[in-house]
Amino acid sequence: MAKILVVEDDELIAESVSDALRAESHLVDIASDGKMAIGFLEATEFDVVVLDWQVPHMSGIEVCRKHRAAGGQTPIIMLTAMNRVEDKLEGLDCGADDYLTKPFDIRELKARIKALIRRPVTFAGEVISAGPVSINTKSRTVSKDKEDVHFQPHEYLVLEYLMRHPNEVVSVDTLLAKVWSTDTDVSMDAVYTCVKRIRKKIDSNNRKDSLIRTVHGIGYRLVPQVET
């Protein structure tokens, strides 16, 4: 059981999400606007926040930034109807742990919430590291052994998503949904090619295994500790 805050001004969506979560014995509070959400976050500790990007009075982005600036570490899933790469980067940049594009399947939302509840790592600030590789989520830069490495936008998004979900198996379909716009005609080959380019940039010549492992038939798993 977890205590979850749902921030959503669409009454039907809010009720649908809260009913599905309560059916799994979670405790759910609903905030219909950004200012109400901040009030809840200041008064109560939550295990997860489901935060819509476009809510009245204070946007989801503003709520997320304000919560993080105040030292809040509650895992946040951002809900958004916007699916451009730039929008997804902004969502991550504000401190969200995950994001889901509308319309979404409630089963996927529940799975994402379970993953965040299980994850022992809290919001780590601007820098996330895995082995010799570090990313700065504010400047959206990548370094290997403290040397800057140039990344294209899609490459950065794939790497950041995998680094935010260490040791988790991430499917190719998930990466397509997370990184590429839904109105873009892309195939799984785009993910394979992107991961191949990332590996060339972050792996060491004397490695035994790549930082990004292939899980055959499913996708990829980022393993922070790499044997050399």
C-alpha cells in the first residue's frame, strides 16, 4: 500500500486513476490544480505523485520544480499530452522521475507506480552517474571519465531514461514511446541504431561487458557497475 497524490484537473481522468489505485489498496488524494498540489506536498508525505503537466494556477512543471527546490524527494510521474523530444527533456529537467504520454493505459501507469515504489533511489539532483559515465540533467550533458562526450538529443534521452532505471529491463517499445514522438514514423531499428551509437561513446575498450546490456527479445538493462 502506498500514499499517492493525483494532480489532475480533468475530473473523469482523476476519478478513473484514483479508483484504479484505490482498488489496489493505495491511499489516494486528488488535487485539481497546481496550488492545491503544493499545499498537499507541504502538509503530507507521499510515496508517489502522478502529476499532470497542464493544470490550472500552477503548471505541473512549476509544481515539480518548486517541490524539488524545497528539497522534496517524492517520486513524480509526469502526465502530458505533449510528445516532442523538447517537451520530454523539459519534463525530466524539472525533476520528474518518469513521464507518460496521454492517452495512456491505466495498467501501464500502475506498473510505473509500482516500479517507483520499489526503487530505493530518491531524486539525486542534477547529476546521475553509472560507472564512468555521468549525465547532468540540467545542462543535458554527458561525460565519461570526466571528459565531455557529445550526444544527439535522442541519444541523450535514451541514456538518461536507462540511467534513471538502473538494473531494470526496459523494452524497445518503452524507449520508442519515451523518446520518439508518437506522430513520427520510426521503427525498432531506430532504437537499435541509437543504442549502438551510445555504446560506442560510453563503453571502454577494455570492458568485459557493455554498460548497457541487451536482454534478447525484450530490450535493454543498464548495469551501473561494469567489470573491466
